[in-house]
Amino acid sequence: MLLKNKVAIITGGSRGIGEAIVLEFARQGARVAFNFVKSEEKALKLKKRIEENGGEALTFRQDVKDYNAIKVMVEGVRSHFGRLDIIVNNAGILRDKALMLMEEQDWEDVISTNLSGAFNLIRAAIVTFMKQKSGNIINITSVAGIKGMPRQVNYSASKAGIIGLTKALAKEVGPYNVRVNAIAPGYIDTDMVKDLKERHKTDILKNIPLSRFGRAEEVGKVAVFLASEKAKYITGQVITVDGGLAM
């Protein structure tokens, strides 16, 4: 078990890529905590699934945009498990539309959730990591933050910001033995992709050298690797999991 006895917080962990990361971490021996905003039913179902397989999980109904709420979550995890080793900033939303039609709220909601939400969790955990001279931060960005995507200027900006945050923070906290890396998924077969029109899916697949959409568990396995001792000399990197889309 690559993460045996480690304690991890994963934001947006009740569905999609977040759920896959929670499950992969639990399979590798980590004790996990995750937040959700809307679907308590999904969150509790995931918690039960982990516990039925011998793992431990905590759920929190907290919004990553609220620093004080996230601070409470971090303190709750440390109090319950006695430690904190890994945080994964996965929570994110979309508000896609052409820039000329984009409202200020469309911009603010995406930046506040995707970018400021990551800042909030890191801020709440970073002193713990620095004091214990160990810690692992994994930020979920996107190929949209590398290439830019039309009708996604807000999303692309937030994900590009995650990359800048990752690289700057890796330099800042490296001397404290805290590693910071990012994963940039491409088109992953989650609800977001399932909702696309078939013609759009066909057009997308033409641009992916591996000619298929990714699976959420494939992102989860990369997260496990980055969180494990196998990656202990890797920091400040952005790992694309996109079938070659961003080349």
C-alpha cells in the first residue's frame, strides 16, 4: 500500500475525478477526508463504500470558497486522525460561454472556486506542513490551463493560475520538505464529457492521439504516485493525463 497510514484531504471528492482520487487513495491505505457542496447522498454512499472495504473516511459539507469553513475542515481532520499529510485541490466548476456574453458573476464564480478555493485549502494546511517538515500538495489543473480553450476564458484562466501557484509554491516550501505538483487532465469520461453532443465528442477524439477519453481512475493513479514516496524527488511539475491532447 503506497499511502499506508497517510491522511489526505481531497476537495470535490464526491463525484468524478475527485471520487476516483478518494477511492484510489483509500485503496492504497490512506485515511481520507473530502468535502462536498450539494450531493450529501453521493458523499455518504462513497464514505460507506470505503468503510465497507476496511478504510476510514470523513465527509464535510463545506464550500472551498469559504476560507473559515475550510480551516474548520482541516482542523477537524487533524483532530480526528491526529495528522495531515496530503491535500488534493480538485474542486472546480464550469461556466462556459463566449467572453462577449460572459457576466461578471460567471468569471467570479469560476475564479473563486477553482483558484481561490485551492489557495484556501493550502493556506489552511501550509503551516502544519512546514512545522512537521513534510507535506504533499497536489493541484488538479487542466489542459485548458496549458492550451487555452475557446468559450472557457474563465476556466482556462483559473487553471493556468493553478499552474503558476504550483510552481511558485514548490520553490517557496521545498526547503521544508513540502512537495507541490499539479495534474492536468484532458477529456475524462465523467458527467461533463457524457453531456457533450455526439458530434462534438467525435471532433474531440480526432485531436487525441490515443483516440479515446480518459478514465477518472487513471487520474487517480497518477495522484497516488505523486503522493507516494515513489515521487519524493518530484516537485513543481505539471503531469498531463490527456492521451496526448496538449502536445
